[in-house]
Amino acid sequence: MAMKTARNGTWLERWNPEEAGWNSALAWRTLWITTFNLMLAFITWFVVSALVVRLPNVGFHLSTSQLFWLTAMPGLAAGTLRILHTFLIPIYGSRHVITFSTLSLLIPLIGWGFIAQNVATPFWLLMLLAFLAGLGGGNFSSFMPSTSLFFPKRMQGTALGLQAGIGNFGVSVVQFITPWIIGFALAGSLLGNAETFTKGAVSKPIWLQNATLIWVPFVLVGAFLAWNYLKSVPVRANFREQLDIFREKHTWIMTSLYIMTFGSFSGFSAIFPLLIREVYGKFEGAPDPLKYAFFGPLVGSAARVLAGPVSDRFGGARVTQVSGIGLLISAFLVTLYTRPAGLEAFPYFVTAMLLAFFFSGVGNASTFKQMPMIFSPAPGQRRDRLDGSDRRLRPLHLLHLGRRSNCPLRFSHQFFLRFNGFLPAKYRAQLVLLCP
């Protein structure tokens, strides 16, 4: 039977979910607490994408290239930080990593709350805080592996599909809530004064600081829950002992599939609002990007939740194949509507983007099903110690590798935009699709 007694309130004495009588209550409690914190991490990660489309209208003097840089920077940071997060769980355990990673979200949330009120903020400082927003993206690479340790293999597709799917809803939440929450004084003048939002001949007060400061109390609650109710599974390893995953060929195969799936989801989620603004914002009666952008992550997140049990039933590899074919077709359809002659093409553009989000969400779930099946424990391997022959945690490393590999693509794309501003916006927008 899987024992749950903890040493010093943190480490479990023994844990093996494959044995009869495993403590499912502890596993599901870990899932829900970690998922709540993961949603907050995604909210922090993508809040910049919701703010960027509003900054020029309140007086920030930013070029199109600078706006794309600000949108890309959290993704670059997330990929870099995932390298660090990959190795944390076996060293420090779930309780400490999730608690303090969640608390780290306060830095970008409070920082953006202040600088959003000052239109004289230099671009380098905006870039720094955009980078720090990537702390939320980095958390993903330790939160998901932590949860996988608590569930038997037969349930990991469902458990991780639920966690990742619900966590990904944070993207939709922040893009949906932001237009509403910035429309009124959240706490009188306590959180700062209003700015003037101007679009054409219309002006109105706006409180951009609300977009980030509203989440501060939720972060504090999430950290409290993690510290008081999470335990750590006794799978231990130092940094050196985990480096053998780079010699495993399946590491790189799964990395390429993760670029295709989660790389597409995260890249499209970040760029979708700005893409709408750049491609369709020039027309009379142009749509508000944030009224439509949240639908993409919403569809992708829902698809991820639903595809978890499907992957358990039919196998992750088969579902990933379907995802790849669907992404290829939908990406082609999107490019047909990135050089529109008018707004009549907009519904088709949004529909094609939603198809891309759907298939990326399906692939997100199916790749998580593949990982524990491909990287199973070596025969007779003890779970309380991870040595060079242990393969149990190898799939956890893939989580950052997929995102990290996607970041050079996005970074190089933004580099291209930054120094090739003479390209028409419609061509720049198409490049965003080819390099999410």
C-alpha cells in the first residue's frame, strides 16, 4: 500500500500509485491545488498579451516591432526558465517548488501594476517586466511533472489532461477578464488613478493596473494552499543525475512533437490579439482584439481536457497523428485570410484560428499520454532514488524542451520584425503564423 506519512511535514515516506490501495485522495488534492496555481501561472504569463494591445491607446509610444517584442518576451523567458524548473522537483519536492514558484508571480504582477500607470516608462523596463512575466510559463515545467508522480500510469492521460487543460484556461481568463476589469476603479484611488484611453474621436478612463493587481490576492491564496496541503514524493536526484535524458533519442522525438502542439498553442495564444489588431485593425469598424482573442485559448484548453481520456482509450501516438494533420490543414487555412481586402474575411480567419487552437489542444493532451508510456521506469527501479538508469522522470524534461525549442523560433522571428520594419504589416502577420 502507498504510504502517506510525511517526514517533517514535506516528504512522504513511500509512494507508489501503481500498488493497490494507493491514496487517491492525496493525489486528487495535489492535482486540484497545483492546477489552481498553474492557472495563475498562465494568467501571469499571458497578461502582457492582453495589455500590449491597449498600451498605444493610453499614450505609450511603441512601434509595431516593439509591440511584437513585448508579446514575444514572456515566451522567451518561459522557455529559458523551464530549463531550471525541469530539475527542481526531484531536488526540492513538490511542496517547496510549487509554493515559492507561485509566490514569484507577485514580482511581474505588482511590477506591471505600477509601470502601466506611467506612459514615460522606458522600453527596456517594459521588456524586463515582460521577461519576468515568463516566470509563470516556467512554472509549468515543474507543476505538471509533480502531479504525474501521484497518479498511476493508466490515469495519467486523464489527470494531466485535466491539469494542463484547466491550467491553460488561465490564458482565456486573463484575456477575457482584462477588458472588463480595466474599465472601472477597482479600489477607488488606492491602486492608482485612471489613464485616458483614446481610439479615434472616443476617449474614456481606463485602469490598466487592475489587469495585474487583481490577481495578487489569488496568488497569495494559492501559495498558502500549496504550503499547507501539498506533500513531496520521495523521488530524489541531483542535477548531474538527471542529465542522461539528453542522450535519449526519444527525448528529441517527443520534443519535436511538443513544439508542434504546445508550441503552437502558446505562440498563437500570445500573438492572437496583436495579430487581429495588425491584420484587421486598419478597417473601419475594426474588431476589438480582446473580444475575440480569448476564444482561441478557451477552445485549445477545452480540447486538451477532452482529449486526455480519448488518449487513454486510443493511445497517445494515434491521437497525436490526428492532431498533426489537423494543425497542418488549419494553419494553411489561416494563411488564406491574413491579407484581407475587408472585414468580410474576419469570421473565416477566426474560424481557422480556432481550428488551429483545437488541434493544438488535442496534441497537448496526447503527447502527455505518450511520455509516461515511452519513458517507463527501468525494471526493479526504486522510486525513492533516481539514478542514471532511471527513466521515470525523463518525460518531465521534455516539457521545457518543447517550449525552449520553440522560443528560438519566436525570438528569431521577433528579431526579424525588429530590424525589418519596412515590411508591410500583412506580411509580418503571416510570419507570425509560420513561426508562432
